[in-house]
Amino acid sequence: MIIGLDHKPGSLMDIKQINSIAQVDGSTWNQLAGEAYPFMRHEFLLALEKSGSVCQQTGWIPAHLLVFKDEALVAFMPLYLKEHSWGEYVFDHQWAQAYQQHGIDYYPKLLTAIPLTPCQGSRIIIKKSFDPLEVTQLLFTFIKQLSEHHNISSWHCLFPTMPQVELFKSLPLSIRVGVQFQWFNKAYQDFDGFMQTLSASKRKMIKRERRRVNEQGIHLSRINGNEVSALQWQIFYDFYSMTYLKKGSQPYLNLTFFEQIAATMGEQLLLVLAFKDDKPVAAALSFIGADTLYGRYWGCYDEYNSLHFETCYYQGLDYCIEKGLQRFDSGAQGEHKIARGFEPVTTYSAHWLRDSRFAKAIDNFVLDEQKAMEQYKKNAASYLPFK
């Protein structure tokens, strides 16, 4: 399905819809987006599309929106047409079921998100000299027209930053909240300095976990993305795939995607490889932002005591402290992170449903859910390991 609609508002800003990010010059895109947040880089989004990880066959149809003034790009928003809700990490399957029960199609829907990436970041990039509210309202007007024209049920924006959430509050959107667990660097000089802020029982637990990894004859190596060999990427991908295959599903991303981002943005990648008897036994891949480490992918063949904690968390904490990064965003879910110093933080998503009856029902749902999430966050914080 190809979607498109001409739109020339009186504000003198024009919107153009494209079906591939390859239609935008990378340097022009990155000049607006910057490189502090790796997932909005042109290279990352292009790799998703060129590798075929994001395409019509996988249910992620690119439909990005560009905003121009006097033929100059002044804003853009990643956008995808979706025929399913997989790979989003904000679950709306019950909403789809409710539509189905009433004989109404929930799909296709429009989605603004970084595919397969539950990490907070700006979702609408706007040139600094332009009014964010005006541009946001302009895009929303276009989305509503597009939805009417093509019988699209809804638009969803996942994991935006708080400033953009405030902009969305001026629109008829339902704001949904969630909780993730993130670690914050409080000017620690080294890992032991971090450990000294924890309760005695949690210090003992972490020391025991790290010791057990050593006792099993496992050592770990951190490798910058620019220095990872082709063989090491293949080894990592085999581990990454195993995570999905163990659950009876196929991996979202293919090896071509990882090879391409290694070639185009390797300086923002960190690979952790775990070895036993000089044989790789596990791997984890993170992305490096301006002040944040984003833990993303992990895998292993065999299970080893505490190896997941060491590979995915403690190595990342070590790296953040060494490099002075302020935050470690280790992705969705994982209450086990609390005991290791990861604090509960609120995440957001924004939702517009074209059917006013369902919009009202969803609005009531998210208000009730918000109360439950606030209580969950409060309870989770009570288990933090700090003194």
C-alpha cells in the first residue's frame, strides 16, 4: 500500500511524504538531527531499510514526513504504516482486539517510532529557528488528513522526550505512560565507588556475581564498533539470533543491518564479547550517545551463572564510569535491574484514534493505567539498593 497526500498549508511550510529515507540526503538529515542520539541518525534508519529489516514484508512500511520552507528542509518525522503491532514495545493488542470485536479495522495504523528500539528520544526534529508547536500542529493536521484519505485508524508516537510530550498535550492525543529502568552516573570515579553507595547485601550480591563469572573461566572484552572484525560480527549475530530462536521466533534484524551500521556509524557501537577457553560464549551490543549508553542486543548459546548480568549490565556500568557517560539505558522491562542500581523512570507514548468513540474509551483507559504505573514506579523505587 502506497500512501501519499499533497498538502500546502497557508503557513508557507510544505509537507512532503517519502517512502524511503534514501530520498533524503544524509548530511542534510544529520545536520538537523545531530549525532547525540544514534537512533535518529540517517545511517541507522537507512540501514534498517536497506537491509530489509524494515520494509513492507516485515510490516514496517516507511512513510516519513518532511517539512520544507522555501525548499529547505526545516523539520522531519519518521513515520511507518503498520499492519501489526510487533516490535513496538508499547502494547496495543487489546485495542486492536476491541476494534475487531466491533467489526472495525484497527490496521493499518500510522506509527512514529524508531523501529524495534524502545529508547526515548526526539521523534520530531525541528530546526531551532522554527516554532515547535506550529510544526507539530502542522504535522498532526497532515496525519489526520492522511488517515481520512486512506482509512487509517490511528497514529501513535512511541518513546518521545518529555518536551515533545508537553507539545502533544496541546493536541487531542491520549498520553500513555510506562516504566523502564535506567542507571545514572553520580560522578562515580570507578566501579568500586558506585558499589560503596549500595547496601551491604547488594554489594555482596554483585561481587558474588562478578566473581562467579571469573570462577567459570570466562573473561570479557569490550570492542569499539570500528574495530570489530567481520568474523566477530558473525559471531555476535549468531548469539543475537539465538535469543529469538530459543523463544521459537525469528530475529527482527539481519546480519546485513549490523554490518552496515558498523561500516557507517561504527564509532557509536560497543561490542562486548565473553570468552571461555578462548571460545566466544556470549555477546552484547550497545550504542553510544553523547551522554548515554544504550544497551540493545544480547545472546548466548549456553547458560552460565551470572553471565547475563556481567555482559549486559556490569560491563556497561564500567564503560559509563570510564567514559563519563551520565546514563545507561538498558532497554525495556527487567525488574531484576532494580537490585543492581537501575532506577525506575517514566516513559511516554502519544495516541490519536480517528474514531471518536474509541478515542474516548482509550483516553479513559490510559488515565486509569497511569495511576497504576505511578504506583508501580513508586513500589519499584522502594526496592532500590542504595543506602
